[in-house]
Amino acid sequence: MANKGPSYGMSRQVQDKIEQKYNPELEERLVEWIVTQCGSGVGKPEAGKLGFQTWLKDGCVLCELINTLCKDKPVKKIQSSSMAFKQMEQISQFLNAAEKYGVVKTDMFQTVDLWEGKDLAAVQRTLMALGSLAVTKDEGSFRGDPSWFFKKAQENRRDFSDDQLKEGKSVIGLQMGSNKGATQSGMTGYGRPRQIMNP
């Protein structure tokens, strides 16, 4: 897995496209938010994609992050380990907790995307979705600048009475169009040849 050699040809082109999606400016904003949210105890990574990956790779920072957002602390045991399967297990614990928090499955990265550095842009997308959700929920656990994230749309339920619904049935909406001014003069029936007359 981790000792896979360089890719060539089409595989290399695909990997290059994936790597181009990584945003260094977004990395700075996410690092700033994570440090503000978790406290200075999580440290700061070296600038760049490799530093960002190394910082998050063992899953400890991610688990701290999700624990600060949730009241019930979904990840009970966070411990730094140099063993690969322990690190991957912590990353998957973060992903499960983030899904329970409300992050949509399509916004989630896969464990190998982070651990092997295959798609760090997907990691950024997941963290952005998590931050947006925290800002939208507004439970008081979010720390940082809310303008860093966009607010997700929320349900705006409307209840109409029976009278209002009946009244709406009698109105012809503008999208239905109008037949005022339209006539069928000059139209020929389908299948008939066009009548051409010389004066």
C-alpha cells in the first residue's frame, strides 16, 4: 500500500488532476480553524500539502476536532500511535462521528485519501462540510470566525390551511402561459402539403 511506486501514463494524469484540486489557501484557513477550535495543544503543521497530511495522518487532531464540536464526545479514546492500523482506525472513528454529526456521505473522504495522501482535496472538502455544519447548527460549540464557512440551507416548512389550498387551485400561474393574441390562422393540418399560390 504505502510503498507503491510512482504512477505513469493515464494513472499519472488522473493523480495530477486530483492533486490540482488541493487549495493551499483553504489549507491555511482550515488549519487556523482547527487550532482555534481545539486549542494550541494540537500544534500547527508545516506549510504545504505534506505537512498538512502529516499533521492529520494519525487521526488524533481530527478526533479532537469532532470531540470539541459534539457535546457527548463521540471518540472516547484518542491516543497517538505509530502503528498504521491504529492511525487508520482513528481516522475511521472520526469519519463515523462526523457522519453522525450530520456530514453527508458524499462529502466524506476515504481513510486512504488521507493516510496515503491520495486525495487531500477530499479531506479539505470534508473539513469544510464539517465547519459549515457546525456554523449552521449554531449550538455554541463552534469557535472561530463563522465567515470562514458558508451556512447550509435549512428547511423552511410552510403549513397552508385548506381554504388557502382551495384558493390556490383557482389561480392560473404565470408559468402556464396565456393564449391571448395567439391564433391558428394560416396553419395547415398535419400531413397536408403547404399551399403555395401564385398571384
